[in-house]
Amino acid sequence: MENAAAMESHMAAGFERLARNHRCIKQARGLGLFWAMDIQKNDRGDFIAEVHEVSPAVMQFKKALNEHGMFTMMRGHTVFANPPLIITAEQIEEGFDIFDKCLHILDDAMED
């Protein structure tokens, strides 16, 4: 638990960077090492999909993450990030670099 608390600032900084660089991110929120980001389909903030729906763009994003060695849970418009409690700051940065490389898929899917 101590590591989760110590790594929280790295998670927060990573999501702040992603939100600055990718307009598809509506918001990110989290605590410790359990975080999530909501994906929007337009600048009005409408979600890319409802919780019970599957978006083709989100599936393409998930495939790209997997191809870069990252597995994460997704549901509707929410992408979860909950790494192992023993993760290091360097590994967190590597994960955010993968997110950054793949989020263009969701940016490109935006309607406006």
C-alpha cells in the first residue's frame, strides 16, 4: 500500500499529460494506483459509447495497446488503469508512453 500511495503522483502526472495532448479524453480520475479516463466523441463531451455498448474505435484502441504490450480493462467509454501495486515510476512512464502512442486512434475518431 505504501508504494501505491507513493506512485499516485506519477499516475496523476501521466493522466494530466495525456489530457493535455489528447482531446478525446473527457476526464481522468483516480486514487493511488486505481485510475480511469473517460473518452468523448466530440468537444461537447458526449461519451464515445455507453457502458453497455462497444465502440469500433475503442476496440481498435484496445488492439493497439495490446500490440504494444499493454493490457487494460475497458467498458463503454471508460479506460481503466490499475497496474500492479509493486510498479515502479519508470514502468508507469512506459505505460503512459504506450497510451500516448495509441490515443491518436480515439482522437481521430472524434466527430468534430
